[in-house]
Amino acid sequence: MVNGCIIYAFIKTGAASQVSTLVLIIFILFFVLHLTPLWIWIGNIITSTAQYKNTEYVFTTKRIIIRSGVFVDVKSIYYIDVQLVHLNVGLINRILKVGNIHIVSKVERTILFCITDPYHVCNMLQDIVNDLKTDMYYLTIYVQKKTKGIKQNIENRKKSNNKE
């Protein structure tokens, strides 16, 4: 703000017309470079706002689809790949009634930011992941039992064919 006032006064009083062009260019470049942290800060605010507005989480029957970023990046996390679901609700999040859900999968770690009703969503994700793991465990045991029985039947048939 002070820099803007100095530049305005410099131009308004006519001091800019009495100075050579080279000095004027150096003067303007100095203030532009001097304000670089401000431009970076403003750029970060614009980028963060665009990322926040472009972020969507979709929960399907097989995966979580995350659409985010300024240029819109889409990624999927399959429930079967999820190893851990963790909830983080800080003081500010508690006041705003939101939370961050951390998902650790076989491939990467992902954070779902600013989820409303985070306890319900986290419990739902944990239930889905636990159910899938349980189903896979029992399916594996079932398949092992069935294939063991099939192997025994094949061996018995081979033995009976060899006897004949």
C-alpha cells in the first residue's frame, strides 16, 4: 500500500516527467521486484481458491474418484487397495464442522480435505474396507477348500484309472 502511494505521488506531482526514462524504468522495476512476495501471495490465493472449487470426491461401489487441481487432475483409489483410513479433526475443523480423511493405499497416501460429517464418512469407508478384506479372506479360504477337494477328486480318479 505504501509502495502504491509512493508511485502515485511520484506520478501525480510531476516528478516522473522531470526524471530520465532510464531512472523511471529502474524506479518502476524496483517497486515491481520489491512487491514480488505480494504477487506470489496473491497468486497462491488465486491458485488455492481454484483448487478448492475444482475438488470433488465421488464414492462409487468399487472406488473413490478424486477430481482436483487447477487444471483438473482425476485419480481413483480402489477400495480393495486401501490399507488404512484415518480421520483428523483439528480445532478449526471442529469449529467449521469438517475434517480431513487420510487414506493409505498400496500405491499412495491421499488426503480428502474439508469433508462435512467426517465421522460418518470415515466410518463408512472403514466399514467398506473391512468388509472387503473380510470377504476376500473368506473367499480365499472357500476357494482353497474347493480346489483342495477338486485336487483330491482328480487324484482319486487317477488312482482308480491306474488300477484298471
